[in-house]
Amino acid sequence: KLAGRYKDAMMFYKRALAFSPTYADAHYNIAVAYAERKKVPRAITHYELAARFQPSHTEAQNNLGVLYKELGNFERAIACYKSALAANPRHHQTHNNIAVVYTLIGELHLARHHLQIAVDLDPAYVEALNNIGVLVRDEGDIVSAIASYEMCLRVDPRADMAAQNRLHALNYVDGIAPNTVFEEHRNWGADFLARVESEMHAAAAHAVPEVAEILRGWARTCDSEPRGAAGRPLRLGYISADFFTHSVSYFAEVMLARQSTENVLPYVYSNIAKPDQKTERLKSYPSVKDRWREITSLTAVAVAKLIVADKIDVLVELSGHTAGNRLDVMALRPAPVQVTWIGYPNTTGLSTIDYRVTDGVVDPPESTQLFTEKLWRLPDVFLCYTPADDAPESVAPSPSLSNGGIVTFGSFNILAKMQSGVVKLWARVLKACPNSRLLLKAKPFATPMAHERIHKLFESEGVSKDRLDLVPLIPATRSHLEAYNNVDIALDPFPYAGTTTTCEALYMGVPVVTLLAAPENGFHAHSVGATLLKSIGHGELVASSESEYLEIATSLWRDPGRLDSLRRSIRADMLNSPLCDGARFVKNAEAMFLGMWKEKGGVVADFKRPRSAGVLPQAATGSTKAGGGCDGGGARNVGGSERAPVVRATKSPPLKKEKPSKEGEKAMA
């Protein structure tokens, strides 16, 4: 099996069972083989048999837990992990794995307990060190999270997930210079590309034909055949791990649903770990249903070969440094034009990516933020929001109308966005608005420790904990959105503003107060709320200073009539704005991709300006600045709008004794 002779291995395993049907190790090895080939039900059957015939089979119970976790059955996963630990309390991988599930469901105190045991048992266990970073990041302690990722990298400098988690975490740090963050991303990109090239040359030296072909060069330059309506359609590839109920999908859906196959022929390269009903809906759109490629189990070289075979002209990655990304594929440059969009609020750092999609509000021309890609500013706004199909049909009245005039401020953003500057300003808002309350919803509030931390932060700013309502994860999208019925005014954090969170609040009729970054301190993540609000005609909710933020919030608090009017109008304003105008947005986006092709030396036939937009998109010149941006992170909390950690499991290897074991279950922030 280790030599890749899968069929021969299975024949021998099954022959062993013919002699001894209760041979647990043979069942286990068959299960491992099935799991590696994504035949999950068969793998579960044989892991269950291995555990039945040998109840102390730690590896079988551990791997069962991994599979059940991947299926979303967290209760069964925890039970399997507990059985594994009952058989072997020192199995550090299982301690790590059960901690990941506890992190996912918000039981952070239990997660911390098991991660600490895992590190005590194996101080060089990088997966556990990385996951400690994810855990404290979820709690909101971004400084400690970065320290954990850096400790992980000291143990293993090639720990890619920790390196990318660290880059992502830098976006949350209050007061850090944007160009310091840029330098960290650029350095990562240079190191990563150098390593990829070194590994490719090493593989080519061993006569690996696919690698030799890459080194000789794909078709990386634009050819002279015209693209567009009067030529052949531009072949456009979208590569992402987020084509499911996830923050990115609410902004990517419009491109899959409305793409014109006259001008553009879209392909999807899906790296989804766990598809859901939304995945099936996205796959069913006529524009992509025959060109949907599953790449989850494929190597970077295999994916690059597939993209080249599909003759993709423009390849768009939608994940950045978040979970499940395929920046390894982008590093190989399988397409002549490569783009990053939507999924990450900063530069990728890769020189193989040509463009970053943005707009003139979130990244104004005078912004000083740098990035390795060239900015391409869309007209109107760089995102188009598609509401959840099971969202509430109507907007509820402001809650203050029915609870004695008490106004409730709220934020459903992850706690990592609530750094000290945010807490100080929100405390000022509460103190300036007597009897008002603050409702916070986040996954860690399932545990008392998270409550205590937030209470202390606000009490240190003179706000009693009695004025705070702390709500944990709500496990259904509709119920999550209905929670906005308890919020009068949403407060946007900084320097990492909300994106999906802001759109959801607006869709539910809740006005959002946001803070625009000063151009000289330009930071894309800081100003996403500003471009969203201005795009729907509510620039009056955008502050340019903390004092103006305070004034906007308090003026809304003082005026229940205005609050009620906004409540009744914001959803319609949003749906009738460029933020939700799918047809207009897709025309602009198609013109953008054709423009990129042309700028890179390709030929465009019938390159017409979009009818609904007055100007063609303009590409930035000179130093590339700012870009991208969804809420950042990994698998979406169902019923939440921020990215939660996406995990890969510590699966024990086949026995007899095919060591070393596979890597541990990792959480990517």
C-alpha cells in the first residue's frame, strides 16, 4: 500500500480476513485505505469492526472520531475520542483531536485542557501548538494567539498552517502599521515560492514528468486569440474551499448564478472538506454544473495540470490565507492571469498572483497600504451579497419599541475583532447612552470563562457586566438572523471590520455604525464597512473618527423615530443598491476579467463598457495597495457569519507498522 499498490494491498487485507474474520488490525488497515480514497461509509464500517473485535484499539477509535467530526457528528466524534483515551490516556493525537471538536462547539475550557495534555505529552507536537493559537484567538486574545503560532514555527519552520494563521492574525492587531503586515506577507510569499521551486527541481531531478513539464513552463502568457462575445469566451476558473454555507459563498454565489457564458466560461475548482445543501445548489447552476471540479484530494501539481488542461485564462482564488486555501496551486501559475478576491482582507504575498479586486472606497487611490498584487477597482463596490435562502421574510420592529425604550447595541463579530480600542470606544458609547445595553454573540460564550473575560474588559472601562448580554453560537442560519430582532443598532469593530456580519445586520434592518480608516493609515480590513454602507446609500452611518463614531451611535440612540424609520427601510435600500444588484455586478466583473486579460497582452473582441455602470473598471498603477476581504478564517459556523477554524484530523496510520502517523488535526483560523 505504501508503494501505491492499493488494489494489491486490499487483496491481502481481505485475504487476512478470510483466514480470521475478527482480525482487528486487518479491518483497521482496510478502513484506512477506504478513508484515503474518500469511501467514508466503508471506512466507518471497518473501523467499527476493528473497535468491536478489539475494544482497546486506540487508533481505530481515534480515526472513527476523525471521520464523524468531518461528517459534522460532533457528539459521536467526542464519544469515539473518549473511548480512544480510555484505552490509551497518553495518545497525544487524540487529546488534540477532541480539543478541536470542543473548540468548534465553543467548549473552550475543555479544549484548553486537552491541548495542554497533548503538548505535555509531546512538546514538539506542532498541531497542538497551532491549535492553542486558534483557541486563544477564538477567545479574543490575539497577542497570545500570535505567540502560539510563533512557538509552533520555532519547533517546525515549515508548519505552513501556523505560518498562515499568524499572517491572518496580524490583521486583527490594534495599532500595527499596515505596511508591517505587508512585509510579513511578502516575506512569507518569497519564502514559500522559493521552497516550491526547490521542491519542484528536486522532483524533476527524479524524473517526475509532471514536474518537469511545469518547469518547462505552462502556457503562462496570454495568446492572440480574441476573447469575449465576438471571440471565444474567456475561460474563468474559481478555486476555493468555501463553496458551502460559509461567508465567502454569500459573495461568490452571484458569479456562479449569473455568469454569462457568452463572454465568460466559468469553471469551479472546489476544495470543500464537507459539502452541504448550499454546495449542491451552487453546483446546479447551469453556468457551472458541467464544469465543476472536485480537487480536495489532489496535489498542487495535479490541480495545476487540470487547470492547464481546461485552458483557463484567468484563475481567481477566493480564500487567501484562510482554511483550505490552494495558494500552493497559485504558486505554480497554471493560468496566464491570476487573481485574488473576496476571501481575505490583505495581500497574499505571492508574486504569482497578478491582481487583487477591490473598489475606490475601501482602497482609495490615496491609500498608502501596500500589497504584492496590483489593485483593480470595480465600480460601485467590490462585493455583491446574496442573502441566505432561508432568511426571515420580513424585518421585525426595533426591539426598543416594545421594551420600554431601552436601546440595545450589538455585535455578532468574532471576539478576535474586539481588541482594546474597540472595547474602549464601545464602553464610551454605553456610558454616553444611559440604560442602553450591549448584546454580543460569539461561539466562546458557551463557557463561563469567556463571559468572565469580557465582563472584566468592560468593567475596567467603567461598564457594569449587568449591561452586557452574551450569547453563544446559534446553530441555524435562520435562527441566527432572527437574533438581530433583539438589536437596535449594530456596532462595527476595527481595525478588522465585519463583512458578512454587516450585510446580515443590514438585511435584518439593523443600522450599522462603522469607522473608516484614514487614507494615510489605509487598511483594507478597517474600511469594508464603509464601502458596504456607502453602496446602499447610508454613508451617514460611516464615521471618520472615534468621536464621530460616538456621535453617530448616540444620535441614533436619542432618536427612536429615526431608528424605526431605518429599521423599515434599510433592507429595501440594500436590495435596490449595487450591493445586491447581481446583474449589474456580474457585467462589471466580466468587463474586469476581460480588462485584465487585455492588460496582460491578450486580445478582447467586443469589450464593451457595462450598460449599468458609467465607466470601465480602472486598474491602479504604481505601488499596489490594499485589497480583498471577507471576514477571514475557515469553515463557517452554521448560523454565524464569521469564519471558524477548519480542521484536518490526526488520523492514526495503517498498522503493521506503517509509521509515521499522519499529521494531527489542525485548526486554521
